Amino acid sequence: MADSFVQVFLPFRSDSHLKEEYMSPYGRIRIGKVLEDLDALAGSIAYLHCADAERELTIVTASVDRIDLMREIPVDQDISIFGYVTFVGKSSMEVSIHMETILPDSGISAEDMDDKYMRSKLPQDKLSGESILDAKFIMVARDPSTGKAAKVPQLKLDTNQERKLFLQGTEHKARKQFANETALSIRPPSTEEMSLVHSLYLNYRQYAEQKGRENSVDSATPLIPKPTHIEWMRDTRLQNIHLTFPQDRNLHQKIFGGHLMRLAYELGYAVGTMFAQTPLKFMSLDDISFRRPVEIGAILDLSGQVVFTRDRDMVVKVVANVVEPVSNRREMSNEFWFTFKSVPKRDSESLPRQIMPKSYNDCMLYLEGKRRFEN
């Protein structure tokens, strides 16, 4: 595992220009830019692991299993981001990435962090030891001439810790396979979930709009005005269109996956902020699948909506479609699931805003968001 180790730095304390580049309007680090960095690092680690392969390989991001932010990324400290391959299949690699702060009195200077990549980890007494972020990327190898799956070098496990990480990778793969087999697009909801759907339906009925009910079978049911902190799920939708340019390409002349992640995150954040009417904290990103590459010059149609809420937590789904302008044909490229927490307004006693599904499709989205939130 150590052969694929790579460490990079974000010296926010030492480099005011870099700090300015990563700052958001709310005085926090722009998570979208960090997602770009993580994807680039995962690719570098995977290529390093395959450096001794029998033949040249093309490596692409297949999915992002999970990204969890344990605490806010500090804007006034230097950051270390490091990772390595922790599990391999026949043609796939799990890349685990972690983020920690560098201690102010570590003696590490800005010049020491000038190297783009370091192949060895800083001594542990130079780091805080407190994890800020954990991420797992799944990278796959392809034969560049045929585009078919290609074998990757297997891992040599030298220590008990490496064997433990490899076992965890096996468990992650099994859990993901089970989640795919039990997806709501394949199997119906569980009995408990169907009971929740019925409960949501009863709530929907009591808040349903008056229009169109006069001649319906529900017309005798007394209506309750919808509380101001509840919003219909479909009313949280936002959409934007992006043109794609060569400046955002990867090594394979396709649009860089990290760029897509940043665009989706920023739309998801906008969806959540407009719904909650307050700034948000990023909590996690769950299971992105890169279903098809995005060509340079393609038109990218992104749409997002809040699909699940609990107290101040919310799950926002963002879908990226590639649009063929002549035929207007749309093909899904990616699905993104972001979990945010709304930041309560100072001295505010208002209830956290909640969504309400209004159709069976809305309920399935709600259940999917609930599953991912509780993952």
C-alpha cells in the first residue's frame, strides 16, 4: 500500500493568495474546489499504483463511495491531504483519502510544501492527528486501445493494518453491491418504508391545495393550512445549464470528473440554501456513479432538489444530464447525493424547514434520501 502513498498540501496559513482562492462568501473553505482536488489526487494515486503494470492503462473515476466531513476545514491552518490504494479487484481500485491539519509549531515551512506531491507522509508529530475529512474513490482501469476492463496490479499486504484496510475494502464492496440489488428502482420498498409512505400521504392530504378538490372524493376532508416551515418537495427544484470547455478536460480529453463534482455541489448548495433560507454546512457526499463521460463542448444540464429532511439536516439530489442540442436527446451522466445541515439564524426560534412529498415518485425520492442519510 505504501507504494501508492501520495501527500499534497493546502497551505492556507502560509499562502494568503491560495486562501483567497478557496474562500467562500461565508468565510468558509469552498468545498467544491476541495472536491476537485480530491478527484485529481485519487487519479494520481491510482496511476502510481499501476506504474508497474504490464502495459499502459487508462484510469478513470468509476464512483465516489463516500466523502464525510467530520469538522469544518479551518481557513487559518495548513492542510495535509494524503491517500493510497487500500483495496483492489480485478480492474478496480479503492483509493482512501484523509485530511488533517499541520500543527503550527511543526517547523514545516511554505517552501517545504511547494512540492506538488510528496511520496512519504509527514511525521505524525507534525500533524494534529484529528481527521477532518475521509473519502473513498473507486477507480477503474481500461485498455486504451479497446476500452475494455484491464487487470491492475494486486496489493501486497505487509502489515496487520494493511490487511485490516483491505478487509474493510472488501466489506465496502459487498455493502455497495447489496445497496444496488435492493435499490428502489429494482425492488419495492420494505414494509416499514411503505408504512412511512402512507403516513406521508395522510400528511399530504391534510395540507393539499383547495384547487381541484371540490369534485374529488377527498372534498369532505377538512383542510389544514400548510405550515410556513413546510414546502412541497417539487417546489425546491433548481436547474442550470453549463457549456463545457477544453480548459476543464482530463488526461483522456473528457471533462474532468472533479469539475462535474464542483458544479453539482454548488448547485446542491444553492438548492439547500434557498430552501433553508440560511447558510449550510456540508456533511457528506454519498455514492456518485460516473455513468458516462462528458465530451468537451457538450451541454450539461444539472437539476437539483431537496429530497429528504430531518430537523436541520437535508439530503439534496443533483442529476447531471448531457444534452444533444440537435435532437434534444438527454442522457444521464451522474447522480449526486449531498447531505447538508442548516445553520440556525441567531436568536431565531423558527422551526427548521421541512419538505413534503406530493406524489408516489416524490415518496420514492424521499425514501432514497432517507436511506442515504441513515447510511
